[in-house]
Amino acid sequence: MATYEYNGLMTVKDAAGNKYLLYPITKAECVDGLEEALAAKAAATHHHAAGDVNSGIFDSARIPNLDASKIASGTMAAARLPTMAVNKGGTGKTSWSANRLIYPSASTTLAQLAFPSVAGSVLRQGASGAPYWTSLQDLVAALGDAGGVRIATGSYTGTGTYGANNPCSLTFPF
């Protein structure tokens, strides 16, 4: 064991914090075992495992990224949230174009339908299931080809009277 020589002054503090000088000391006059007892004490700075800390405030820069399964409660800043994939219930997108319809273009992909080229267009669905815009005239032609569906326009101006002697009827030529 190494030999240490201590030279110092023995002091005592009272309850009010006043220091009183008692006398000069050497190692021989120190409390027996003090050196060994102090050797096991913590340094001025040291680290604790996160599970050992049960009070105080963390420096957020020292908190590591955790696997999400380890987070049991609390609130996470929106900036830290990832973009969720479609197959995990998200959209896979961080932004959308306003006023455009969203549809699944593949099993794990969402897309937006482009605006129609003509105002008053109607939405249709092709044999593949993909949506598309079509003109009203194309829709009328498609419905006419379906058999039994006819669309016609006309007008009727009434006489302003009603009753058994003044029947009303509408006729549309096809």
C-alpha cells in the first residue's frame, strides 16, 4: 500500500455554517479508514442507467431513440412521426394536391386522380377498376349502348288549368 502524507487543518462547522479551525493535522491524526471509504464514493460527474432515475429532469439531448415498442405512454412531437406506409394503414404521402380524389392505384399505393379536362365531367370506372373522368356525352352514349336506357330532353308549357276536361301529357321523341 502506498504511503500518503496528509497535512492540513482540522475544521468544524456549526449548525449556522460557521467554520472553526481546530488544529493542524497529519495522516496519523486522520480518522482511520477515511481514505478507503472515500475511494468507493462517486466522482463529481457520473452516469446512472435510465431505470435507476426516478426524479429530476432529463436533458432531452441525452435521451436515446427508442424502439416504439418500448414507449408505453406520453406524447410524441409530430415532427418525429414517420410517413406511414399504405400497408401499415397510412397514406405513404407527406402531402396531397387539393380537391383531387384519392384512390388505390396498386395494393400498397395511393394516388390522386387528375382533374377532368372538361367541367361537368362524370366519374367512371374502367374494367381494370381504375377511375377516370368522362364527358356527359360519352356517358349518354355508353348508357344508350347498354340497352333500354334513353335520355331525351324536351319542354312542356301547361295551360294553367287542370281537371278531367284538361288532361296533361308529355311526349319525348327517341
